[in-house]
Amino acid sequence: MHGIGGSAGAGILLVSAAPTPSAGVVALLLFALGTAISMTLTTAAFGALLTRGPVARKVNLLIPALGILSLIFGVWYGVDAL
């Protein structure tokens, strides 16, 4: 979902297909609003799933490992950027 909403190509196609510049602006604003709402709902659904029931216990066991892997990736990425 983020790939579609974050794509500049989709926005350019949307604006270029509009019959007038003002219609293009309105279409782009509606697209951005719809993208923000859909990302919010998806994030809330995943958050609710990960914080309830048996999934929450499994996720809590993975948190330290995921944190270490994220730290390793961040250091690797930072060093590579230098």
C-alpha cells in the first residue's frame, strides 16, 4: 500500500489525466487523503493484531532479536554511506 501511495508516478498520472489544473489539484488532494487514511487503518490493524493474544507473546520474544538486527543493519548502512 505504501508503494502505491508513495509513488510519484501515480500522482503525476493522476494530475495529468485531470481535465483542468484545479481538478488535478483536487484529485491529488483526495488521493493523498485516501492514502493517508488507508495507511493509518492498515497500521492500526497490524498494531491491534500484534498486541493481542498469542501473537503478542510471540512478538515479545522476537523484540530483542529484531532490535539487534535493526541496529546491525543501521550500522552497516551508515558505514556503507560513508
